Amino acid sequence: MQDKLKREIITTGDGSTTIHLPDWNEQYHSKHGAINEAKHVFIESGFNHILKSKVLNPLYILEIGFGTGLNAFITFLEAEKINQKVNYTGVEAYPVAFEEAKLMNYAETLLAKEKEEVFKIMHESEWEKLILITEDYELTKRQQFFADIEDKNSFNLIYFDAFGARVQPELWTTAIFQKMYNALKKGGALVTYAAKGSVRRAMQEVGFMVERLPGPPGKREMLRATKL
């Protein structure tokens, strides 16, 4: 089980930290740069992409794999720049303890030390409860296995940031992507760092229109799936 694995804090290629699981030779973010990966995959290819085509107030985001809270924090910072309202739901089966999360250097590396309290609140807030981080940013954290997600037509954007198919292939199946398709509103998109052919075919099988996009540092490609 993931919660029994040895865990180490490592520094990635862009100076930001992540959690490494040596037993799996896997980490929560790319070793080439946790922040660079998050910005490229989830902000540029997801958040910015979806807001180019429509006005959404709020923008409803579901994150699959809340993890260290990096994606939620970067999304907060980006949304604040453009006065974008966000309703953010993060799903995580094995929550990262705050004692571990506070070792992450995201606020410093993102030059946002004045927002460090926001990152702290994100981790210290209660699970299964809607939390008003600011007037424009709502957060709900759900401790839940991805296979148990039953949302319908609820989100504009999904950040699919599960551990890779090499170590957890059960998270990259047609059954899981059917749940993701169901959870999205029409016109909504799912973005992920993954680019395997089996993942793309699973997405297409449930009805997604799938694009191959240039990947973040260290990866040639990534995928974006849209519910037409």
C-alpha cells in the first residue's frame, strides 16, 4: 500500500521539491522540475486553454491526486493574477501529512512567499468540507479512491495527476476514464502528463477527443482529452 512506502524529499531540476518513493522509483512530480511540469501540463495546457474559449465564473476544477498541493497552489496564484473565480476539488486516497507538505519549498521557488499562509491553509483545512480560501477561491479536499468517484457533469477541467501507469496501471483504465468523462461538463477538458498509447486509447474508448501536445521538460508528449 502506498501509505506504507518509504518516502524521501528530493529537489527536482527546477529547484522545487517533491516526494520520492524509492520502493517504486516514483515521485509525486517530474524529477526534471515539479513546478515546470505543473505549469506546462496543468496551467498552460489546461487552465489557460479552457479559459481562452469561454468565460467561466467560477471555473470548476477536479484534481485527481491532490498530493503535495502544488497544482492547487499554482492554480490559486494564476487565478489571482486574472481575478478568476475557482472552485477546486482535490481527490486523494492517501493524504500527505502537513508535517511533510510544509517541507515543500513552493512559495519560495514561485517567488510567492507572501502567499505561504495560503498553502498552509490548504493543507491544514478539514477534509470533506468546502473551505473558502479567499473570496474567489473555494477548496474541497476529498479522501477517496479514484474508482469511487461518481460526479456527473460537474467540472470544466480535470487535472489527472495520478502516479504513473508503470506503478499503478489500475488508475489508467477505461473504467477510470469513464468516470472522468462523466464528471466533466460538455466542452470540458482533462489534461495529464501521460502520453502512453494505451492511455490515449482508453480515453478515446469512452468518448474523449484526444490531442497529443508537446510535453513538459523531460517528456516528448502529453495528452489533453476533451468531452465534445
